[in-house]
Amino acid sequence: MTVISLMLGVPDAAAASAWYQRALGATELWSVGSVAGLRIQGAPFFVAEPSSQWASPVAAGTTTVRVEVFVEDPDAFAERAAAAGANYHDPVRDHEAPWGTHRQGGFFDPFGHFWLVGDKSPLNPPGEGDGPPR
């Protein structure tokens, strides 16, 4: 099985792990201080304090990655993040797409990462309920 995962640059890995657990329902799998492995509803990701080869969005002055997460209830997911301090600037709403209507919205987490939350992934193969037709 191949897994592609994100490593989010944060100034304090322990504080970020705690926020993602509280705000997004993440589970911490392990921590070695400056790096932690987490999972949200089965999807793995890392948080890490960047070295000299990369930077957090705050240090870089911008975000260069859009984190996309697809869950059963995007409204509840985004509202939970907002209640924990996320900048919920793009409320979840219906969007028309080639694969049908889907709900999506977005927020910035306190560490500068831009998250889009939706209910249907355009990456799923046809026949799996989501995704564009081939």
C-alpha cells in the first residue's frame, strides 16, 4: 500500500499536535519532540518544527500547500476547527462540479495552513461514490 502524507511546518510541534487533536479530532500516534505523527479519521499526517531546508507558513510569510480533507460531515469538521480558533473565512457550502454537487469550505489553522474541507473527493475512482467520471 502506498501512502502520501503531509508534514506541516509548525513553530511548536507539541502545541500543534494538541490543537489538531482538540480542533480536528486527530489522534497522536507518536511524538519525538520536534516531530509528531497524527491521524484524522484514518488519514495520516505529520507536524514538525522546520529545519533550515523548509519553513512554516508564518516564517515564510505565506502558505504554499492547500490541505484538502474529505469527511462525512464537512460542516461539523470546519465548525469544530473554528470553535478552537481557526480562521473560518470560507464557510462550507454547496458547489457544482463535474462529479455532482458537493459541500466544501475552508479555514486557516493557527499555524498558517490553509485547509479545505469537503464531502466528496475528486480523487476517488468512479463507482466509489465520489469523484469525477472518467
